[in-house]
Amino acid sequence: MVVEVKNLIKRYGDKLAVDNMNMNIQKGEILGLLGPNGAGKTTLINSIIGITEIHGGEIKIFGKDMKKNSKEIKRKIGVVPQNIAVLNEFTAVENVTYFARLYGLKGGELKQAVRDALEFTNLWERRNDYPKKYSGGMQRRLNIACSIVHSPELIIMDEPTVGIDPQSRNHILESIRRLNDKGATIIYTSHYMEEVEGLCSRVIIMDNGRLIAEGTKDQLSEYVQEEKIVDVTLNNMAFTITQAVKAVYGVKDCTVEGREMKVVLDKNGDVSKVINAINDKGGIITKINMEEATLEDVFLTLTGKSLRD
């Protein structure tokens, strides 16, 4: 286990920012951490990395208590903050070198690590430029280079693709996958639901300081998926086929327009029985598609649609 959080409590005055939180993160996971503004995500992250004092509970990183082993553990963690944290008076290579030294890298190991980090983020050719000459996407990538130069085992990424162009976003997302392929465990926060869906093996949703849901995308979709919608295209639509589908157990509705059939099943309905009914009546299926609940559907269902300040 890379991260173990047990009964975590953090207060700011009378407000519970994190309320009896429990979560585990396995080695090699990309965990999506979601929640509306004010849900407690940042407080949770700051507690995990040891920069916020907690008021109750326990945090273990790599199997060791964070309070007792803070210095050792922090050397194995990389944090990519939402706000770009680079030194504008330093060139890119000087920035990455500065952060590498903070993690104790020296000599030849330091030089190689700096080059590796800049090449990984596709910035080596622009290493002698100052950050102010970089685009927003390049500054984000420099932020990442500074955070991974020491080859951390746990990487926390807080909104790393905010406000950048599609090409830079794609590069960063591919970089995250490559870091994970190399063995890093990653906590990823974002308001872009499609990023979380595409990247993360598991998702945790927080609200009001509490964990309100966790699981894979498929597991979370069960929170909202009261029915299934199946779109079927046939070469030879016929009244007898429609009637046979309507008679299938679990089918709530079946409508036809031309060669297109839309079948609505309750959550216990079996798509294979619909296909069998069509085949039994001589129907020739050319295309079939099931509409699934998205992560955004789940998020809005659980946390509400009201705006949060």
C-alpha cells in the first residue's frame, strides 16, 4: 500500500475541512480525486504530503507514519501544484537543477536527472530560456519537470492542465501515462471529467470533507444508471421484430425510426436477450451501441448541480 488514510480529521476553526476520511491507494494506481470547490481535496492532499497539521487520525505513506518519518517520505513524493511554481529569474535548466538539489541530488547523478526530466517534458532544446519566454503549456511542463526530477514513487498532480492548449494537454496526459508505466503511483485532481475517465483506474469523490463515493468508472456509474439505453441499427426492420423486443423481460420502451431502434431497459435488463429476440425474428443487426452514464453524470448526481464559490 502506498497511501493509507485512517479516520483523518482536519479543522479550520469550527469547520471540519476533512471529516473522518478513510482511503487507500495501491502501488501503481492512477487515482482520480474529485470534488466541487470547497470539498476538502486540497486540505487532504496537503495532509498527505505533510504540510498541513492534522487533528485526528493517521496517515501512512509507503507503510510508514508520516509524522514520524516525514523527511524520508517526502524524498519519494513529487507534487505538481495547480499554480505554476517556478523561479522566473532562473532558466529552465537552472530551475530543474535547483529543485533536484533540494532532493539531495549531486554531481553526475544530478546532471543526468535534470537532462532526463527536461527531455521527458520535451523542453531540453529550450533549456536555456527563461520561463517568461515559455507558453502557458511549456510552463506547465516545466512545473512537471521540477516535480519529477528526483524520480518520485508517489506523484500528486493538482489540476496540471488548467488553461493550456490542446497539444500541451495531450502531451501532459501522455506523460502521466508514461510515468505510471515506469512505476509511479499518481493522485490526479482535475475538473476535466474526460481526463479523469481516460487516465484513472479508480476514482474518489469528496464533498464537505467526506468521501461520498469511490470505485472504478463502471462501479460509480451504478449510482446513477437506473436504466440502460441501447441503439440498434438493422438492415431489415419489421413490426414482428419490434413486438418481439417489447416482449423481452426488462424492456421498458422500444421505439423505431427507419432502420434505427432505441431500446430502454431497466437496470436488470439483459442486452443479450434483446439481441436474441431480434435474431429469432430474422433481424440483421449492422450496428449496436449502449449509452453509458459518464463520470460527469455521476459527479453531478452525487454533489448536485448548484454552483459552488
